[in-house]
Amino acid sequence: MSAKYEKGTYVRCGSSGVCLIEDIRPMSLPGTGLSGDYYVFRAEGSDSSVIYVPVNNEKMTAAMVPVLNVEEIRDIIRASADDPLPWIEDRKERTEQQRDILRRCDRRELLGMISSLYLRRNRLAASGRKLAGSDENVLRQAERLINNELTFVLGIEESQVGEYIRSLLEER
């Protein structure tokens, strides 16, 4: 199987975030009996984290997607405002759905989930209550995944991502 991406390409690699493909090379992993061509990644912003992904492992390479461009980011953010995830009252079912969304790292789903959690947080705050700790944790994880790509592509600080998203939504 030939490599889907080339050396020097930036991709979003699951929960690792934006990664640079530094090399594609044949390797044998000691003690595993596995050998073949591997993508060699470095997570953006990390000088020490190296990730190896077998080129022919469809499950692992399916988690690799090209980094969005600015216009694609704008389109997804605008579309997510119209499509927040419906709130699931059953905590176990909601947690399972949230875990699946975090695992898939689909940007539209992540933004829909973030939108849903923000709406729920605001409704609860209006009555003096707080979002459950597990939901807050999921919100932070989802924001981290989204923020990683947006800060990279847009060239802005992480603290500016929320304002960027709000400004796009207010244009509508």
C-alpha cells in the first residue's frame, strides 16, 4: 500500500492534534515483529513527541485528516451553530455519545457538542446551577481538540479562539 500523505504535510492525527509528517520510512519495531513503511509524525508545538503510524494500517490512518484551510474552518463553525447536539438527559447514554465523538474527532460533531454543552451550561447558570463535572471535562477536551487546529491554521493564540468563533456566529 502506498502512502496517502507526503513528507512535509500537516495533518490532524486523532487526539494528537495537528502533526507534521516528518518522514515516511521503512521500519522494524523491536519486539513486535512488525515491519513496513511508517509515517513519522511530530505533534505541532512539541519538540519531543514522535508518533509512528504504519502506512498500511487503515484504522490508524483513517484518524489522519488534512488540516482545514481558513474558509473550511469558517464554514464548519457557521454550520455548527445550526446543528447543536440534542441534550441527552440520561447521563450514561450522554457520556457514551460524548466519548464516541471525542474518539472520532470529527470537527463538526465536536463543535456541535461544544455548542450543546455551552447551551446547557448557560441554562443551568440562569437557575444558579452548574454543569456536571464530567460534562465540563468533556467540554475542555473537545475545546482542546478544536483549539489546536484553529490556533495553527489561523495563527492566533488559544485565548483568541472563542472570540473568533463568536465573531463568525454574530456575522450570521
